[in-house]
Amino acid sequence: MYYNVFGEKVSRKRFKAMCAAAKNRRELIAAGLTSRRDLFKMGLLTAGGMLVAKNGLSSRAYGQTQTNNPPSSGSNSSPGTNQNCVPGNQTQSPVTRPFIDPLVIMPLAKTVAALSPAPTLNPNVAAGEVRAAAFQAPLIDPVRFPVVPGTLYNFNQRQFTARQTSDTTLPVQTLWGFDDGTGARSPGPTYQAFYGKPQLTRNINSLPPVTQVNNTGFGMPSVTTHLHNAHNPSESDGNPCDFYSSGHFCDQYYPNVLAGFNSDHAPNGDINESLSTLWYHDHRVDFTSQNTYKGLAGFYCLFNQFDTGSSATGFHLPDFPAHDIPLLFADRVYDPASGELVFDLFNLDGILGDKFLVNGTIQPFFNVEPRRYRFRLLDTGPSRFYEFFLTNLASPGTTNPYWLIGTDGNLLPTPVQVQSVRIGPAERVDIIIDFRSFAGQTLYLENRLNQLNGQGPVAVDSMLAPQNSATTECSLVLNSSQPAIKPAGAGNLVLQFRVSGTAVTDDSVDPATHPSFYQLPSTTAAPRIVRTFKFDRLNGQWSINGQFMDCNQFRFAVQQNSVEQWLLTNLTGDWTHPVHIHLEEHQILSRNRVAPTVPADMGRKDVTQLHPNERAMLFFRFRDWTGKYPIHCHNVVHEDHAMMALWHVVAQGDDILVP
């Protein structure tokens, strides 16, 4: 029997054609023919910039799916319209046994006593440092933020090999990861950081100086590490354009300070702006998707006097790290013949994998006690969205609610009980699962979201129906039942929980008692300006306001210590964009002029899902720091194909309404 990546049966002829097309695309990569100019010369790109539908090259050339036009398509002729409903036609990865490996808990990052050479206020160019500017924090307060803070880390990005499952159907994989001195790993070590304790990480590029020809098919050994989405000065943000090659380094200063410390909430900042679950990842312009896919990502957990990491103090949340567990989700594709990790550079829609990794392991199991656990869920993409349910296969019709306590690293004012939560690439949610009533049982974290290709979940026109609608536009397009949410047991079983039958003591807070956390900051301040951003497709690439990413152009200037509102628009009827804005958190004021109703939309955010045919209004305060930052789609394939724009914070902002 032969299958595609969705587990659907295909003919032997079709399977061989899909394998041949993938092989031929990888041979183009191996020959170094990856630029648009090369492919145009060979007649392999359309005028719209897409790979031609050619047998032996494009998986879409064979028996293309016949579709109807959904109501929202109208006169929209953007390349890719309606393709949201055409399943990606890649081959199935080799079959592996699920739930045979335990969940890996990443170790805490190891500090060092000193760095040599010592960090300097200005970039140490002579020593090989690549940094955009001097550290801002020590210039504001050298006592509070010394150039060499008391907490130091020395990280190397390295290539290494590892197994992602003990099932030997898949071989050892070549990966990239972070090494804090204890060995390279992916995901990288977890930072345990604290507000009020500034720290500095020296990120050293120690990747082999390889090219596309001998680099296992993908990845660029030129890096810049972004701490997503800390309130950090621009020179330490990990800007996509501040990349550096092997043998160079960048000292990144993380002040671990609350927003407003140097403006409207001096000197300590606004406690309601407290962050908790952050992550770090490579952000090299044009290559973020490939480099993160290859392993360059990890967690950064930030604590304070309330979210303390101890169930005995503060908000009394479950203990870190024993019962407070970071979970990094990634989906991947493996070659059906060799079993090697593969990345299709010619897929501009977005990549969906049929292997689901949690903390670097394919479909692991986790032994838990019958008590409360805090889980920090992170979707690293590259393009998949998830809607997570807690499923008991022995009783699939039973609803098993849990508690949502945080969005994008921001605790909600109080826990909200939910049956499921949806996250897109780069989004995080903090949840509490109470396993007391499941003692001795086996449960699954199941993704039931229906997504057919990398452009986003099956299309629901946000002007017509909610995003969990039983009927989607793909139902009409494909003349088949395509609900937004699949039935219990019909989705992707990503993580298995094996609940012990032995009762234990648990002194962590019970979310059912509705404890109070932080309050949401006010959004009543009048904005200095309202800007509009249109996310669309143009000439085969992804654009913002009809323009592509350019490292040499600032599209607009934000005034330091000001309030702005940004209107994000997605006027197409098919794809979904998870839009990320660096530097500051935002609050969603409205979707299609209606206040948010979904619990995950009601907290502070740094990524907002922009659904088909939708406009979302966001509220920002830009404080404390100056310098350059980007706005971009965090479907990293879209991001790498130009859906990004640079802006900067300056003393006097501009009045550009549509940058």
C-alpha cells in the first residue's frame, strides 16, 4: 500500500511520481540551483514565481484536485487563492511506532563565571563580534545594568547527530542545536531567568562552514538568535538582518526588566506587563524556516516574585521544573527511502509534516502523577496550526476540560476553563491539567484541527462563521465533509500521558478556585496614529502592503514612549497568517469590529492569528528602547518569502498610515 503525507492511499504509479518529484527537487538543491534567476533560466518557475506544474518536478502536476470557487474568492486573483483546500501532495514519511520513547525534559541552561574576552559596551569587532550597536541598558543605568552582569551564558550553535525516535526505521539525523558547554542539543537548554537580574548570552556561531551542496539539503550556517518576545533593546533582539557567519559571535544583553521602567512606570516597570513563557530561535532573514526546522530553538522561562517557580510562594503555581513542563511542538517530514529529515525549499505555501515531535522526540509518552501540572505549549511550526484537546481513547465521547492560564507568555487575570485551545506558529499558551480524576488512565494531547496544506487551517470566512465551524469553505471546494475540527480520535495523537494510580500531595493552586493573577493594562489611551497592514500574496511571494522584505529599508518610524493602534488585514478567503510584532506585547481590541470572544484572544499577545477575510485591531505601547524591529508572518515559510517589514523606534515618529 502507498500513502501520501496525510495517510491517504495513492496508487503505486502516483507514489513513484511523488518520490521522483521530491528527488529531482533535492537534486536541484544539491546542484546549488536554488535562486530564482537560475530556475527562471531553466524554465522551472512561472511568471508568478511558482515552481511549474511539471511531471517529475512538481507534486501538483499529477491529477490536480478539481475544486469549486468558494464564495469569498470573488474577483480576487492573488496567486494561491483557493489552494488552501488542495492537499499537499508529498509522500508519507516512513512508518514509526508511537509512544515508545519518554518525553525529554530539556536541562536548565548552565551559567559561566566569566567570558573571554569580557563583554564590552560597544561591539568588539576586533574579536569577531557582530552586533548592531552599543548596549542600551548600561547607558540608561550602569549600576542597575552593568556591562558585565552577574549572570553569564556561553552558547555555541553546533551541528550534531541524534535519534528522534528509538524506532530504527528512521536513522540518526543531522541536526543543529545549542551547546551551553554540556553538549549540543535540540531543543536547546531552557533558560531559568528572573526579573531584576540582568543577564548576557554570548551566542557563538560554531556551525560548519558548509553550503547548500553538502549541507544535508537545507539550512544556512549564518545565524542571529531572537529572544521571542522579550522587552529587549534592539541590538540584543536578534534582528533578522543582524546575521553573522561561522567563527563570529554576538553578545546579547537581556535586562529582564518590566516594560515602562524608563517611561510611564519608572523605575521598576508595570507589573501587569510581566512575561513568563518565552522562547529563543534562529531568525536569519530568508532562512528562519530552514534553520529552526534543523533545530535552532529553545525555551526561556522568566520568573518574578509572583510567578516564582514554587508552589509554596506567590501565585502558588506548580513547581518548576518538576511539575511545570515546557513542551516544544514541531512537525517534520522524512524521506520515504532514506528516512532522513528533509525540507522542501520549493514549497512557498508552507510545510506540513506527518511526524509530530515534542521536545525533539517523535510522539513521546510522559509519566505523570494524579495532580496538577502546568504545561507551557509552544508551536514552532514551520506552518502547522494546532487545536489541542485532551482525549481518552477509551471514552472518546467524553469531554475532558483543562485550564488556560496564559497566552504568549502572559498570565491571564484568572484561569479560564476550556475544552481546547488553538495555537499557530510561534504562539504559546500556558495551561494547567488536573490529572486527579484520571488516576491509572492513559490520555492523549490530540490535535484535531483540520489543515490540508501549509497555508493554514481549512478556510472559514471570518465574516460568515466562527473558526470552529462544522462547515468550511473546503467542504464546498472539495465537495466533501471538511469540518474545522475533527472528531475525537481522528486527529493527531501528539503526546501520551500515562497517569499513575498512586495519590500524591499537591499544594499548588487549584484553578477551579479562580485565583487572581495580573490585571490587563488599560487600552483607553488615544493612539498617536493608526496604521494599516495588508497581508497578501504577490508574484508568488508573500507581501505586506504590496512590498517585500528589504533589510535596507525602514518602512515607518514609531515614536518612543507613544501609543499606536495597528489594523492588520487579510482580505483573502483562504490562508491564515500568524502575525508577530517584535519588542512589545499587544492587546486585540477587535476582530471585524467585534471585541474578542475566544479566551486565547483576551490576554496580552505577541502573535495574532489573522484569519481569512479578517481585520484585527491591535493596541500597542512602545516604551523604553529605540532601534530597529520587524513585523512579519510567523508561518516561517511565508516569512522567508518576504512577508516581513522593518520599522524603528525613534524620538520623533512619522505619520505614515499605510507603511
